[in-house]
Amino acid sequence: MAYTEVIDGAMYVQDPDAVRTYSMVADNLRQVALSPAESLVLIRELAGAT
């Protein structure tokens, strides 16, 4: 099962193929996401607080 928020609420996805798609998207996001330390550096740079 997958849970996602939409513009006017939320929905639970139960179709196995759709759940697999949501899982692949989440995995891809984790792979490209900055680490917490890298995120902090970026936020500080963007805020002009470096």
C-alpha cells in the first residue's frame, strides 16, 4: 500500500503496479537527495548565511 497527499486530501494506493511505481519513485528520490549536512550547506548558501 502507498499513501500520497494530493491537492485536496490524500489517497491510499493499493494496486500492486501503482504501489511499485510509487516505491521506485521514492527510491529514486532517496538516491538523488542531498545528505542532511549537504542540505544544511545549501540552505545556508541560499539564505546568504555562509
